[in-house]
Amino acid sequence: MDYWQSQRLGDVAVVMAIIAHDGMCRPLGYNAFVFSGGRFAGTVSPVPMSSRDDGALSRPPALLASGRLEGSFVRYAPSDPLCCPSRPAVSVVYRVEQTEAGPLLQVERPSVSGMVLPRTGGGVTSEENTAPSD
């Protein structure tokens, strides 16, 4: 599929893989596999995802100029119909950390779309009320 093409930026590559499709061609059992320098670094989800499930990747992750990776995950409330997740999407930024054992994909920061979480230990200032950007 054209919308699941492999991506590469520098020495980081993202390859989307899928097990199957349902009767309406929605992906089942998919994940994004991340490689650094040709070595496996990890997946964006610890388990295979399926469309219309809570926590499913909504589109292929984006490779950022900073060398990071960003994925957006849908969130369903228990009473949501399968067509329409009502909770804000969660965006997760990853980085590839080089370790002695090889590259390792690490979560750098999660954020919820449309929601700003204050830092602990005090009130929110106007400077803290904006999400950092890459």
C-alpha cells in the first residue's frame, strides 16, 4: 500500500508491517519496526495493533528532522462506536538510543492532543502551557 511505504531519514528507517486486513480492508495485526544503522531498534507498540482498537496507530509514524520519531494513537472510550473514537489522540515521541547491545527505541515523551499537562510542583505559567516542538 502506498500509504504504508518504508521511510528513511539519516540512518533511521521505519518499516510498517501488517498481518492481515478485515473484510473492509482495514489493517489487522500491524506495527512499525524501527531500525538504526541497519539494526533493529524496536517497535512503536509492544503488541500488534488493529484498526478500530483503542491505542492503535492512526497513521505511519513521522520521522522528524531531529532524528526522532512521532506516532499518533487513537483513543476510544468504552462506549464509543468503532467508527468514532471520542478521546483525544495521544502523540508519542521516540528517540533511538545507542547502547552497547545496539540501538534501542525509547519513548521520549507522550502528549495528549488538545490537552496540556502542567509540570508537577507548581502552577502553570504561560510559558509552560505550550507543548515543546521539534
